[in-house]
Amino acid sequence: MPNFIINASILQNPGLVPVAAASGLIYHSLFVKTNGEMWAMGFNQFGQLGDGTTSQAYSPKLITTGVANMSVGFRHSVFVKTNGELWAMGWNSNGQLGDGTTTQQISPVLIATGVASGVTGDSHSLFVKTNGELWGMGYNGNGQLGDGTTTDRLSPVLITTGVASVAARIFHSLFVKTNGELWGMGYNGNGQLGDGTTTQQISPVLITTGVASGSAGEAHSLFVKTNGELWGMGYNLYGQLGDGTTTQQISPVLITTGVASGLAGYNHSIFIKTNGELRAMGRNNMGQLGDGTYTNRLSPVLITAGVASGSAGQNYNLFVKTNGELWAMGTNQYGQLGDGTTTDRISPVLIT
């Protein structure tokens, strides 16, 4: 196995190169810089940081280079190298790493080649190959892999073809086909699949068309249409759909327009407008909305401007500004914000 841990002193520090993208979920976070370096911080009991240890990291730690994209799960992580290799590390109780075992891995293991992107749910993972094939592995008790069964998969199984992007969270998954169709599978008790029912789906069901991207939250989902409309469905007790109510929606409802990307967290959501504004809604008990309060928001509130991309976790968020700065807000018990502390942040704090 290659040596993934690189001496950070040689490459100076994480503040010298702009950040390209970040991913966070519950206890740990990853980010990739524009030069392909992947850094990690937070909880690491199961090796999910991939640094060969189980030691917590309160500040960003360099893991490897040559990374194109990455995704953080509950207690595991995956990343795709620029050469198309998919690697995984961390907890593996349900085969979510896809290496054919249930053995925990504290250093990255190679899973597949020819991969374009990979995502992680709670205890399952999905990836899209460069030929458009969608593959899945790990926990499947609610049909979130979409292979027509509820059988856990220790190795990747083919789900479908013609896929452009995929999203996953605890018990459900979404994917967008190259023709703009949005499909969903898995648990649907709160209408998070948006098919007009609360019926679990163990095979993909068509939700709508004309979609650019989708995002899966704990029990709700968001998607952005090619015309910039943001839509949401599912659980809404805290206003995470941003429609001004706390009413559950089993079919998609229009939230707003002029949106570039929508990101569903656990009981909150954030989205980025085409003008770079970051807005947030939903539960705010840990300051995860970043508006300087602990007040839940039933409608979107403006957080900041000049934002390029973001990631919505359980009770915290990460976002990257157009100048390459990485910012974070919300809970920080395990150092997942990467600011060198365990202090919660109710307003955005600069990380690197």
C-alpha cells in the first residue's frame, strides 16, 4: 500500500493553497485544495481520517495528494484520485468501504478504478464511474443501494447506468441521470424521496425531470433544477425545507429561484445562489446556520456572500468562498471544524 501520510512541514501549511471543496457529516471533515492535497480533521476513532491512526485531529492534517473529490460518512470516508481510483477508510461494519470485508481500515484502501465521483451515507457508499455506471456497497436495510434487495453488500454492486451524479445520507439515496431525471431509493417514511408516498423503495423510482443536482438529508431532500429553481421534500419540523412552514411534504415544493446548489443537512439546509449568496434554514440549536443565533429558521436567511461551494453536516456546515477560503460554523465537539479548538461556532469562522 502506498504511504498516504505526507510530511506537512515540507508542504508548509494548509493556508498557502486555496481550498477547492469540503465535506462534513457528523464527527469529522475532509477538504481538498486546488493542488489536489486532501486534508482531514475531527473524530478519528475508526480511522475515518485515513492517517494511519485513531487519534483525533483538532486542526487540519494532510492525508494524501492527487485527489479530485471526497465524501464524509458517519464513521467512514471515500475519495477519488485524479487518476480515477476510488479509495476508502474508516468503519466498515456493513461493508461500506466496499473492500469485500467488514474490517475497519485506518489507512485508505483501493476499491475501484475508472471512477468519476463517490459519496457516503451513514453506513453505505455509492460511486459513479466515468462511463456513467452507478455502483453501491454497504448497509442496505432500507433499500438505499437501490439494487432491488435489502441485502448488505460488502463489495460494489451495479445499480444502473447513465448517471451523472449521486447523493446519499442515512437511509436514502438520490441520483441524477445524464438526461436530467432525478431518481430516489431507500427509506421514505417522511416523504424524503418526493414520490408522493411514504413507501420505502428498494429499487429506484423516478421523481422528476430537468434536474441539475440533488442532495439527501437525514429525512428530507433538496434538488436544483436546470432553470435554477430549488425544490425540497420530506421532514420539515424545523423548517429545513425553507417553505415558511413546519409541514412535512411528500411531494416536492418550490423553495426559491436563482440557486446554484442546494445542500441538505440533518434537520437544516443551506443553499448557494447563482450570485454567490449563502442562505440557510431549519434547525439551529448548535448554531449550524451560522447567523449568530440559536434560532430555528422556517425561511432562508442570508449568511454571507462570495461563496463557491459548501457541505451540510449534522449540526455544522463548511463552505468555500470564491477566493479559496474555507469557513465553518456549528458544533465542534470533536474538532470537526478544524479551527484548533472544540468550541462551537454560531457565526462562520475562517479555517484555512
